Amino acid sequence: MKIEELNRLASSRRRKRVWLWGGVVLVVLIVIGISVASVKSGGISTAVGDLSDPVTAADWQKGSTNPTATIVEYSDFQCPACGSYYSIIKELLTKRPDVALVYRHYPLPQHLQAKIAATAAEAAGAQGKFWEMHDMLFDNQAVWSDKTSAPEIFIGYAAALKLDLDQFRADVASATTTTAINDDLASGRRSRVNSTPTFFIDGEQVNNPAGVDEFIKLIDQTKNES
């Protein structure tokens, strides 16, 4: 074989190696780009963010009617951490009557009684007793959480609240109640909620505070930054 032909073969092999390694590098860069985009889009991010759906008259709200700060809580009635924060929030609203709380449902699939508990709260709300049922569910969380008889227990709570039980049962099973809970779930997903409880103060997600005093510091800090 002539020297010229050998040189051409060697040159061709070098070009193939360059193209091969160039392709590998390109694939790696694409994978990195997809991973970064996924993090930024919330696919695997745990970073705090903003509330996607603003508070409206349809939300369950308590506390000040002219608040200096509004806390939106995505919560699950069966979640033990939510049960712990229930007492913290209760004390917070006592110490800070200038603050409003908005409760949004986010029943997690691993909590088998969470969604029926949410329907019980919504059904009580249809008779003007949402917050009373909310408190009763959290106060008795240990009683019903692991019980398959939870629906019957909730009827007992409705009776204790002097609700119309026929209406309560109808509202528990109604499409309106299911839609309200699913709307909260969807709004939570849009806000990148992936655990409960998740809190937003004036539309900004915050890392869960350790207690009431830290919660108050977060409220004041958010107010000063706005």
C-alpha cells in the first residue's frame, strides 16, 4: 500500500475518533442541561418558592380580617407533623391577632384516612363549621388515624358539632367537596408543595420554623422585606 493511501486511512480514522468523542461530549452536555432544567422547573428541587394561587374568598381563612401577614398552610389531617404544627399555629394566632391563616388541603396518598378527613372538614364547612371540625380532627388525630372506621367516627364528630347529619353525609359524598379538595391539591402542586405541612407567608414559601417564636420572626422578616 502506498504511503499516500496509508496517510489517508490514518487521517480518516482520526476524523472518526474526533466525531465519536464529539458526540459523546454532546450527549453528556445535553444530559446535564436536562438535569439543570429539571431542577429549575421543580422536578427534583426542594427549594422554597412562591405561592402560585393567591388567596381568594373561596379559601378557608381565620384570624385577622385585615391582616398584616397571611399564612397559607398546605396540610394533611392525618400527618403527624401537621398535628404538631396545629398547636404551634393555634398559639401563634393567639399571640399575633394581626395575622390570618388560610388552610388548604394536601392529603398525602400514604395517609389512607387523610382524604376522608378532608371531606369531613369540607362537609362541616358547608354548614359553617369548617374550623370547628378542623380542630376536632387534629385534637383527636391519634384516635382515628389508624382506624378503618374513621368515616363513622367523623359522623360522631359531626353530631357533636350539632350538624345536620343527613346533609353532612350528602356533602361528604358530593362532587363539590371532591372538587374543592382536588383544587387545593392542584394549587399545591403548582406551588411545588411536596410535603406537609408547607407554609407560605405573604405568598413566599418558608422553611418550617421550629416553634412559635421562630414563626413570628419569619413573619416580621417577610414584612420588613416587602
